[in-house]
Amino acid sequence: MSVAAAPASASVAAPARELDVVIVGAGFAGLGMAAALRERGLEDFVVLEAAAGLGGTWRDNVYPGAACDVQSVLYSFSFAQHPGWTREFAPQAEILAYMEEVAAARGLTPHLRYGRRVTSARFDEARGRWELETACGERYAARALVTATGGLSRPREPDIPGLAEFEGPRFHTARWETGADLSGRIGVIGTGASAIQVVPELAPSARALSLFQRTPPWIVPRADRARGAFSRGLWRWCPPLQRLARWLTYWRLESRVVAFALQPSLMRLVERVARQHLREQVPDPELRARLTPDYVIGCKRILLSDDYYPALQRENVELVTEAIERITPRGVRTADGRERELDALVLATGFHAADAMAPFPLLGRGGRSLDEAWRAGAAAYKGTTVSGFPNLFLLVGPNTGLGHSSMILMIESQVAYAAGAIRRLLARDLLLLDVRPDVQARYNERLQARLAGTVWASGCQSWYRSASGQNTTLWPGFTFEFRLRTRRFDAGSYEEVPRGARRAAEERTV
Ligand code: NAP
């Protein structure tokens, strides 16, 4: 039998598809960027998405109880306000449906390419193009690259010995196994924003639930409420009413910055609300003591819940505060030597957020990798551009996260800034736009100085800070300040190389 030779095309790399812009990721940031490009008349772009659908965080996090903890009237695009939210804090499925509607209504669907995991990107300085490869062997060459891969998209598995030995179903909240049997003895590790939503949902149908807490969170009332047909109809009939509600919510949340970032001593007032909530919901002083945090409220993300404390007081739920020693094939052993047998293990252990890591290998000028540039900690200019990585725009980049309001506000600011830069790049036929290193360094010095005086630096261990203790995730001020700073693309802070200049220089050397 003869062996057929592999088709020549298999060994020869496919030609790269040339485009103005490639956006990586189809969550809120990627969709927002795509909508902004279209609005500016730019159509020569694609959105490469690794998964089989859009949605990002809201496609990945399908655990029972997943919902937003920012009011939906604000947690939505300013250009696509949605009167139909059925609750004050919309559940995951509704947010995902909203994103799908926006993509369709804004004509983004033809630009979306699913199942395209970008594996590398390299800047070709001579051509002023980012060259990308995907896992399925496709190649793209784009004048501008926008990464919109999310700040909380890489689940963090805990480094607990024996984790891989557990014999039952074991999965992270962001990788939920919908078919898993969770009617037996369940263990949940972690007590962050994901855990406090999933525990009240799992507890009623589980035979027993053991919740392993390392650090108790501060929790304030959520006060979620259904929005009935009347309220929805009112916003539909009179859009200015919805805009007013959004405006009021915006300023109410924005006022929190005063305590978080300017006068952390004011956090004591918020702590009083949380203590009162705990007292009202947990009568048992011993349990209450174990649920009382020992750090300043706000240092870690403040959580919102009305059903978490009641769930912990169910007969079939146990709060375990002894440290976990190891995971065994049948359960979890704590430092007091006790082993709890479990049928399934849920890891609500958060994400790699503050790790200085490029979303995929990214090589900038001179072949320098972004991981190398970020060895001392992730840093960017206005959270969006990095010196040595021209024509690259990072959405939800370093220090653009919020502890007090809707991330979509920050995303829209970054999108406007990046769109301004891209328009300049194309309109002036520039080879590259590269933020000046001194500008970036000065920006970050000021940013870190401001962060030093905030509640996030008051001494707790949180995902806001990297292993070295630097806060590389949060924006230290009001969102309107960030909006003002990113309103216009400040070309003066950038090195600009026109295409002609490079050609002329080359001709001179020949
Ligand atoms: P998280 O806030 O980072 O919480 C992770 C939890 O796992 C913490 O309680 C942590 O304890 C614990 N943990 C981690 N490693 C552990 C280990 N080795 N042993 C024992 N415990 C361990 O993660 P998350 O709850 O997924 O939330 C992350 C962020 O996602 C939130 O802050 C929020 O921004 C976002 N989020 C939002 C919503 C929403 O809008 N409703 C919902 C979910 C998530 P320590 O505190 O001691 O580290």
C-alpha cells in the first residue's frame, strides 16, 4: 500500500489575511470595540474568539446563582441601554442575551470568528503589522491589534496538595459542569463573590455542604428586586427615565471613591452597615465571630448578598474554618487532622488577575516579549498602551479595574481612546504609534503613589495585588477622571513613524 504524500498546502503556511484591525475576545470589551470601529466607518476588522460563542465572562460563568453585583442599569453599554432588565441585578443568562442582542443590532455578527484561539502575535516593525496565528493554523496581519481577553478569564486552581487525586467531580465555578451530580456531599472551597452566589443555590439540593473558608468576606445587603412589567414598560415608553435612573446610580456608586481612595477612614461607616447585616442575619455569636473579617472593609472586594448568611445556617451546611491540609481521593483533610468525605468538589477560588501575563505570547519591537517587559509588574499607559508594543491596545489592561462601579464605564473609555488612535494610524498611514517610555513611567509612578493611600493598600491579601504586593489591577480614582483622560488620543505622548519616513530612510541607506 502506498502512503499518500501530505498535500503541499499542509506544510506551507497559509497566507496571512491582511486587515486594518484584529480584536481578540468577544466579551463586553471586544464587542464594545467592534461597535466603536463600525460607528467610525471602519469595517476591515475581525473579532477572534477562542470559544464557540460570544459573551466572555458571561458565557463562562454559568454556575447556579451567577449574576452581576452592579446594577444592570449601569452594567450595560451607554449606547445600548436596555429597558427590559427583569431584576435590579440581572442574572447571567439575561446579560448574555443582552450581549447577543447588541451584537446583532450593531451589525457585529459578520465580524465575529469563533473557535479561533490566538496562539501568538508578533510585531513586524518594517511593515507596521501585527502578525497573528491561531491554534487552527490561520494567520492574520493587522495594522492594529486590540486585546479584549478580560481581566478575570483565567480560573485559578488552588495550590493545595493532592488536588488532582480527588476521585469525584471537581471543577472551578468558571468551568461549571452542568451535568454533574451535586445532590450528595459537596465541598466548596473559597468565600469570594462567586462562592457567595453559588452556595445558597447548591445548599437546598445537597445532602450536605461543607464550605471551606480561609478569609471571611465583608458582606452588605444586596437589596435586589424584580422589575415588573410596569417598570420595564415605563423605561421603554420614556427612555429619559431610564437615563435618569442610570445617572443617579452612577453618582451613587461614584461617591464611594471618596472613602475607597481619598479618605479610607470613612470606610468605618460602611463597616457599620456590614456588621449590622451580620448581626441581623446571624444570631449565633460563635458563628458570627468566625464570619467577621479582621481587615478594613473594602480592602478586598465588598460583597453583596441577602441569602448567603441564611444558607450557612441550614442544618445541612457546615462552615469549616480550619486550614485545608490536603485534598485526598475521597475528600478534604484539614489541619486538625479531620477528613470530610465528599462526593463533589467546587473550586470557587477566583482568577489569575494580578499576574503580569500577556494573554498569549506577544512579541513587540526587537522581538521583546510582553511577559519580559512586565517582569517587574504589569504596567501600561492609561491602562491601554505599552511602550515597545506599537499599535497594540489592551482593553481592561493594567490598573483599569474598579472596586466600586461598572467595568463597562472603563471599557467604553478605553475603547474611545483606542478608536481615536486607530483612526489616526489609518488616516495618516502611520507605520507605528508607540507610547514614549518616559511618559509611561511617569504615569505609573503617579498611579502607584495614589494607590499607596487607598483602602486597597491597607494590608490585606487580595487579587488586586500581585505576588510582590503591587496593585496592578485597580484604577485609583473616579471613573469620570479616567473618562476625561482618555477622551482624546494624546498623540504627543507617542512616537509616530510615518510609513514614508521608513521608506525614505531605507532608500538613503541603499
Ligand atoms: P475571589 O474573590 O478571588 O475569591 C476566591 C476565594 O477562594 C477567596 O475566598 C480565597 O480566600 C479562596 N481561596 C483561594 N485559594 C485558596 C486556597 N488555596 N485555599 C483556600 N481558599 C482559597 O474569586 P471570585 O469569588 O471568583 O471573585 C473574583 C472576582 O470576580 C470578584 O471579586 C468580582 O470582581 C468578580 N465576580 C463578580 C461577580 C458578580 O458580579 N456578581 C460574581 C463573581 C465574581 P482568601 O480570601 O483567603 O484569598
